[in-house]
Amino acid sequence: MKIKTKLIIALTILFFLTLILSAFSVRQVNLLADDTENILTANYQSLEYSRNMYKLLDNVAGENKALEKFQETLDLQRNNITEVGEKELTTDLQEDFDELVKDSNNTVLLAKVRTDINSIMKLNMDAIKRKSNVAEKTAKNSVLWISITSSFCLIIGFTLLVNLPGYIANPIRDLTESIGQIAAKNYGQRLHFKGHNEFTALAKSFNSMAEKLQEYSVSNLAKITMEKMRVETLINNLHDPVIGLDEKDHVLFINEQALRTSGLKKENVIGKPASDIALHNDLMRSLMQHRTAEQPKRPEPLKIFADNKESYFEKQLVPISILPTGETESKEIGAFIILRNITAYKELDFAKTNFIAMVSHEFKTPIASMKLSLQLLENEQTGILNEEQKNLVGSIKEDTTRLLRTTGELLNITQVEIGKTSIRSESCDVESIVKDAMEANRTESAAKNIKVITAIENGFPDIIADKEKTTWIISNLISNALRYSYENGQVKISAEKLKNEVLIKVKDNGIGIDDNYISKIFDKYFRVPGSQKEGTGLGLAISKEFMEAQGGTITVKSTMGEGSIFTLSFRRAF
């Protein structure tokens, strides 16, 4: 039977029980009221008439008015006959009263009338007593039957009240608890409801679902466990430290290399908030600072004492995002941190930098001496050279100048790499810096017949910069522009003042730079593939380092076949 049908039946029973109890109570009360009304409207009225006639008998002798009232009361009594024999007694009273009217002083007739009245009163008194007994019996029966009916209705109603809510609520409670067990991955939970109602059908569907979930869980558990072990083994065998975090920055996993590097123990880390671990561990604190801070484009390597020596690690933060089913936006569920040990590369880089610095320094002195000797050879006081000798000396001088410039660039880049670049920022005049840079490239521009022009207005604001290094940067940009421009071309140097900064631009109309290489031209040792122009690939890298050290920037825009524009941004001196 369906739950709805049972509810309808139960409520119908309660309705009919209430209706029956109400109807029966009304009936019994009406019966009791009828009995009471019979006593009041019939017998008590007759007694009242009889008492009035008794009073009038004392005054009937010689008084017509009393006789008339007596007759009126007697007429009322004759109309209120309700008991058996009362009519005959009333008739006898009328007859005796008629005789008394004829002879009002006849005491025998007067006594006879009183006797008739007494008979009527006695008859009604007996009737009142009898009807009172009937009314009392009716009242007792009413109380009994109402009590029986009320008890019956109360028992049935209480039974429905106790059982009906439980009949509905208990299966719902069992279903709720079972759903909680399924949510807790207890797929062995089952429901058992008796009967053939909606709850039974629901239990069957629930059990079928739980059984399928259990089958699916059992079938995939071994596979999932195996994959988990495989991933853990893979992570533990990595040579780099790896730490996994969930979306709340709790540590999910940490491999053996990370434990050795950090000095932590696995049981004190897994499942713990990384912020709590960072309170007692310097490495974790450093990693979490990098985790919360915005990642720089070129992060500095972390210096950590590991493997009994000072080691260098490069941190890589890899966020883990998923696209939940039915959603359109991905959700970050955690991240893992990889520390790549770059100590060996750093040591090689240090060795390379030191070697280049040493060689460049050693080369610079003899090259300077060679240049001085060439200047002496050009002096006529040491002797006059013929044309062929002059050409050879000029060629050697150009090569010496180029070699001296190269050694200077190598020394600059080594200073940058080892962090020994010293910046002396001061207020500098833009026009004088540009003139010095142009003068350094005057010979080369004349050789290619390229005009180097300026567009800087008088009274231009000063900039905050290192004058020597800024002159070198602009000179290097002019040299590059001359090198990659066509003969009889033009290189333009302009300046633009903004609210808080000053822009210096070096523009050429040379061959330009391909878009594929724009992002790489500031890398060390990078040269555009296919270029036949000489150079070390260090000039722009050094320029960028010098600009960033001064708090400025260098950018480039270029179009193939139209030339390039390099823009330097400096703080404005007010």
C-alpha cells in the first residue's frame, strides 16, 4: 500500500472517530435535556397550578373574584395534563369545584376539592420522582457511553499519533544516515524496508546504487593504489627536492631529497599547514615567502647549505588547476614546488666568469700598449711611413680598438654577473651625455657616411643616472645603429620629457629586427641568426643590466626593412 493511501486512511479514520464522538455526545446530551425539559415544562407546572389553587381555596367563600381565578388556574391545569390518570383527577376536581361554586360555604365540598388537588399534586410528585430517576439513569448512561467512545477514539488516535510519524520519519532518518555512510565511502551500507510502498522502492534503488558504487570502488581501488605508489616512487626518486601543497597550503607530499635538504621529518610534515612548518624551518619559510609574493621574471637562485656545502637551487612553482565537471572556469586545487639544484651550473658559471674576467683584464693592458705603440708609429717624429705601411697601421689600429672594446664588454659583463657593478646616480645633463656618446662613434659614422643627428631642445631637464654608464649605453646603441644601417643613412637621437621620467630614443633606418628575435636580443651572447655583422652579443645585455641597476628600463620597437627604435627610460631630476 502506498504511503499516500495510508495517510489518507489514517486521517479519514481520525476524522470519522471525531465525527462519531461528537455526534454521540450531542445525542446523549439532547436525551438528558429532553428528560429535564419534561420535568420542568409538565410536572413542575402542574405543581405550581396546584399550589395556587390551594391558596385560592382559603378565599373562595363569598368571593367571586377568588372563584374566577381558581377557575382560570384550573383551566390552565386542564391544558397541562401529561401523566396517566391526571385527566380523571382534573375532571373530578372540576366537578367538585362546580359543586363548591354553588355552595361556597360547604366544608365537605371544600375538603373534597382539597383532596382532589392533593391527588393531582401527589401524581405529579410521583412523576417528577420517576422522571428524575430516568434522567439520572440517562445521565449515567451518557457518561458511560461517552467515556467508552472517547476511550476508543483516544486509543485509536494515540496509536495513529505514535505510529504514523515514525512510519514516515524512521525510513527518512535511515535513508539520511545511509546517504551519510555512502558519502563517507562506506559503500557496504544497505537499507531494508518491509512492505510494498514508496520507501521500499526507494530502498531498492538505494541498495542498487550502493552496490554499483561498491563494485566500482573495489574494481578501481587496486588500480588507484598502484598508481599512487607509482607516483610516490617517481617523486621520491627525483634528484630535485619536490614539495606538494593543496589549495589551503597543507603539505600533501614531500620527497626524500626535500626532506634531506630541509632537515625535516616526514611524519612532522605530511598534512600539516606549510605556514606552521615555516615557523621552525628556514627553507620552508623562504619557499612560502616566494609562494605568496609575486614571482619575479628572473628570480634569484636560493642559496641553501646542502650536501655538506653551499648549494644553489632554482625554485619552480607549478600551480595545479582542474576544470570541475559542469563548470566553465578552472579551479586551483594546489601546487607543487620543485627546487632544481643548479650548484654545478653555478660553479661552472663562476669559473667561466672568473676566467673571462682574468683573461679580459690580462688582455686589456697589452692591448692598450699596442694602441699606444700604433699612435707612436703614426707620429712622424718616430719616422715617416709610406702609404702601404700607413694602411697596415690603420688596419691594426681598428682591430686593436675592436679588441679593446670587446675586452671592455667582457669585463663589464663579468662585473654584472658577480654583482660588483657599482652605480653612482646623480643629476646628469642629457645633452652632454649624448654629445660624448656621439663623439665616441664619430670615426665609425664618418667611415660609413652616416649622419648622427640630435633633437634635444635647450634647457632639457636633467636625469638621475650614472653618467659614465649611461654614456656607454647610448654609445653602444649608436654603434649598433651604425653597424646595422646602410651607408648614407641616418641615426637620430631624441629626448622626450614626461611627468616623472625622461625618455631618450635612438632611431635608425637600418635592416630592422625580426619579431621572432625581439624578446631575445637582450640575452647574453645572443646574435640574430644569419647576421654577418661582427660583435660579441653582449652590448645590449650589458645595457639592460646597467639600466635596471639605475632603476630605468630599455625597450625596443622594430620593423623589418624600416629600422629600429631603442628607448631608454630615466627618472627625471626636478
